[in-house]
Amino acid sequence: MSELRKTWLDQDDWASLKTYTDARIALGKTGVSMPMRESLAFKLAHAHAKDAVYSALYKDSLRQALTDLGLPVVDVHSQAQNRDQYLQRPDYGRRLSADSVTHLKQLAAPATDLSIILADGLSAEAINQNAVPVIDLLSRTTVKAGFTLAPVVMVEQGRVAIADEIGSLLNARMTIMFIGERPGLSSADSMGAYLTYAPQVGLTDERRNCISNIRPQGLSTVLAVDKIMYLVQEAFRLQLSGVQLKDKDDTNRQIS
Amino acid sequence: MAYHCTIRGFTYVFHSLKQLLAKASPLRSGDMLAGLGAETYEERIAAQIALADVRLTDFLNEAVIPYEADEVTRLIIDTHDKAGFSRISHFTVGELRDWLLSDEADTTVIASIRQGLTPEMVAAVSKLMRNQDLILVAKKCEVVTRFRNTLGLKGHLSVRLQPNHPVDDMRGIAASMLDGLMYGSGDATIGINPATDSPAITGRLLHMIDELRERFEIPTQSCVLSHITTTIELINQGIPVDLVFQSIAGTEKANASFGVSLATLREGYEAGLSLNRGTVGQNLMYFETGQGSALSANAHHGVDQQTCEVRAYAVARQYNPLLVNSVVGFIGPEYLFDGKQITRAGLEDHFCGKLMGLPMGMDICYTNHAQADQDDMDNLLTLLGVAGINFIMGVPGADDIMLNYQSTSFHDALYVRRVLGLRPAPEFEQWLIRQSIMDEHGKRLFSGTQKRLYAGLFEA
């Protein structure tokens, strides 16, 4: 019997297009199927994403970095006790623990324009890696534009809607929450920003504006802060946020 | 009205139809989160035994969400086809299940009663069916729709090419589009999820796809999946809009959380029709749904997530959609915990949508916080291929780098077409052959096409 020849993979000759996107294009194939190398690369990326879901906020270094920027930091915790409970009970992640409510009430915060909030969400790694430079630029830009800031709040086991409770307890006119997004295969560190005008418990998503994928390989710090500032200015002008508030500030987009 | 079932001397009492439906639903995390699911395995089967004996006419007398409180209920009641229903009005839910599986129930007869079925009846019967029942009956249903090509014919499987990019970079999106076209994807639509809801960027993306489509005479339709109010704005500006997209749900309040109402959907549908851009038909709405969206918006009224999902199909069918897909595993583990629950929900959604008369596709997918992986997607893809699904998603390498989840790849589409002998939409298949991208057996050819497409996309 003669020896079978090894499979010569079908290469895709548009591989040069990979310079334009991180998408898994021009993978080639054997038969109609994915080559071995690509199949294993996918599984490794999935393993990284699973690990990111179980990562935790570096609370000490985040607090230090924000304090160094002159921003006071308050720690709070949602009603979800741990990650497994967090994954199965989003309702717990949307509300503050009793201790945290007491803590925020005790601050008796004076009325402010903006409350900046950090939450681990589904990837604490995203906050650990991306939050500080964005908050640095955002806090300077907002203060320069005349907005007043509440203390920065750092939430463990938090979901987006917990910002409503925090914002209303802190007496803030608008919340800007930075939260770790669902890790993707090629981006376990993607941070989202959710903006809500007139926060109060019970709001739903149509009242929010979202800017997604803030990270060095996605939306840069400068562009992210530009977009947030546009939405903040418009929200204060129109006194609302959400689907009525369109993101028209696309002048800095990369256009081919 | 109360429903009963006695097992080993213990009588289970279900106080309403909606409670009975919830307790009869196969196990899933979302119903447990809502506090609606059966508390024991026995209670679940007791509910199924009781549900099997409920008469279909009872569904017309007991709305799961009050008529006065919800415009979706009003739509369901007000559009109910009494003539179609009269042929099955003497059935119980269990008898409907047996009839659907019988040889009497062929494609034509099923189609003749579909407008007589309310979503709650369809949800109920699905809860009594095993996975193979869901597959067998779905396969009997054929729902064909047309815009610039013909989708949903038996023996064909189409693909939505999903070339998303995290910052809507035109070249990045074009690169993924070219990749997908060269792998034979894109007949359902070339549909981009924009990273933000900017009308200007959405308009620019639509122009890009439209120019490519016209230049290469690709028999397909484009879509940028922006909010319907954005799409209406673009239509008014004269932007080339083929399909009008919107996410929808099964209650008025959940739709409000998406920023839409039935009136908004009607407005979008009529705006789309006014452009008259379809060449072989005018099905132009594209809807996405998914179990758990009503609960997620705290808008489920104590109705289980699968019944809410089927109510969304009652909304969809008012607007003669080209494409409807459930984004089954996107919502996360708090609604569908693992591969088993995602698989079950995917088969239910496909079956229920087809029985309601919808051109069902599926985003066979999961997120990284669910207990699922690509093996689970392979299983569901194969099952849905057997069940005769109209279309699936084609994402480069199954990895959506903008929405951060995993779906099915261009390779996956070729796999399922090959193992099940399925072909692209006929007009699109002819185009692939004309362009020497693929032969009539689905074998990919090497030709100069990619260079011409490349030039069209990148050097214009």
C-alpha cells in the first residue's frame, strides 16, 4: 500500500486583508473544514475568555491610581455574593448590598452633574487594563467644561443597572458607568460605557446610551472620551438619554 | 381557570393557563430566575399531562396577558383566523401534537391552519414535544420569502454574512465581506451590526454594500441592523435601504424597552415598501428575537420565556418578513444556562416560528459566560439543518469581534450544506457559479473573482 500524502491546505490568497481587521478571515481550509492550526487557536482564545469571566478587580491599584489623579473613590458591592451567583442572578447584580446602600447614604453627597462608576461586569480584566486612562481624560475634560463630579464609585459583582441606584443615592444628574463587557475571543478586555440621564431604580435600556469596545485595539481613549462628551452635552441640553439621543458625532471615524 | 393533575394520590393544582405553561416548560435557567419554573421533575411532567388535555378553545378564553394591558395580546386576538381555527377547534393540545406528527398533516394542510394558531397554542404544543418531534414537524413546514432572491425552499440553506467590525471601519468590514462571499455566504443578506447607532455611519455602510452589489450584480440584499427609527430617518434621506431591521419581543412593555411599538414597526415597514427595491418580491422586514428578552426588560407579566418568545412571532408575522432569527444563545446563562438548554431552545424557536408561518433562521450562538462551546454549536447546527432551517449566520471564524460572542462560520455553513446536501438560494448559487467561486456541487474554485471583488472594494 502506498503512503497517503499529507493534506495540502487550501490557502486564501486575500490574506493581506488581515491588516484591516482582527476578524478571523482568510483561514484557509481542508475539504470544507477549518485547518488544524486555526481550530486550536480558536480553542485557546475561548479558554482565555473563560478565564477573563472569572477575573477580579485590582481594587487596591485602581484606587491608588484614581486617588493619584485627585479623584476620591468609594467601594461598593452588589447583592451577588460571588461570581457563580452573579452569573445566574443578574437581579442581584443590579442592586446594591444593604451595607453599600448605608455607606452611600452616609456620604450625604451634595448634588453633582456626573457620577463616574466602575464595575467588573463580565470582565474585571477590561477595567483593570483600560479604565484609568479613560477616567483621567474624562474627568479633566468634564471639569474643564464646567461639570461637577461625584466621587468615583467602584462596584464588585455589578451590572449596568446598578448605576441607577448609585446615581440616585449620590444625587447625580447623570451616570457614566464603565463596565467589563462580555469577553469575546479576540478581546477579553473590552470595556463599555453606559450613560444614563436622571438615574433612578427601575429604568430600562432604552433610557441609556452605550459606547462599546473601549480598549487600545478598539475605540481609543481619545475617541471614547470625545463620544462620551458629545452625549453628555446633548443629554444635558435635551434633558434625556437613550434612544431619543442619537450618536451623530462620527467626524473622527476612520473612513476608507 | 384552574388545571389539575393527580399523581400517586397527590393533586397538583395550576391556577391559570400561564402558570400551567410555565410549569410545563422544559427546564431552563430564565424561568427559574423568574420564579416560574416547576420545582420538581414530577411537577413539570404533571403540568405537561394537564396541558395535554387543555382544549385549544380554552386558549381563546384565557389570555396569558390581559387584552386591556398589552397591545400584543390585542394583536393576537384581533387577527385570529376563525376559519382556519375551525378545522382544529375540537383538538386538545395533546391531540394537536399527535395530529402535527401524523401523515395527514402535510405542508399544505399545516399552512392552511397556521393563522388559526395563537402563539400560546404553539408554545403549548412545543412544550409537549421531544426534540425529534420539533425537528420532524418543522421540516414539514416550508416558508418561502423573496426580495432579490428566493429563500427557504426545501433543500436550500442560506447564510447571513455578518462582517462586523468593532469601530465600523469600512475596510475591515469590506475584508470580512469579501471573505464571506468567497466562501459562498451572503444569500440571506449581507447584514452588518453597527458598533454605534449613528445614522451617518449606517448610511455610509449601506452605500458601500449597495455599490458592491450593483457592480457585481449579486442577487442578495443589504442590511445595517440599526434601530428602526434610524432606518426610517435614512429612508427619508434617500439612502439605499433594502431591509428594515428591528429586535422585537412578545409583550408591549418589552418592545417599549427596545424603543418600539406596533405602530413604529408599521411605520418602518411602510417606509421600506415605499422604496420598492425588491426585484423578485417585497418581503423586506428583518426581525431578531430571543428567549429571555421580556424577562430581561422586567416585562414578562409572569409568562414563561418560551411563551413570550412565540408571542414575538405573532408580532413578526404581521409584517411579512424576509428573515426572522432567534439569537438563541446570545442572551446569556441566566436565561439559557448551557449547551443542552440552548439546543432545546433553538429547536423550539425554529419549530414555533415555522409553524406560525415565519421564515425562521437562527443565530446558533453562545457567549463566553455560558457553559457551552463550539461542539454544542456543531450539534445544534446539524439538528437545525436536518429540521430545514432557512438561514444561519456566517461570521468569519465564528468569532464576532464586535458583539463579543461566538456564532457559526462560513466553514460551518459549507459543512452543513455538504453533509446534508443543501444548496444556497437558487439565484445566488447561479451567481457563485457564474463568478467561478463555486461549482454546482458546492466545491470551491480558484478563480480571479477575489481579485475583481478586491478591486471593487478596495481600489474604488
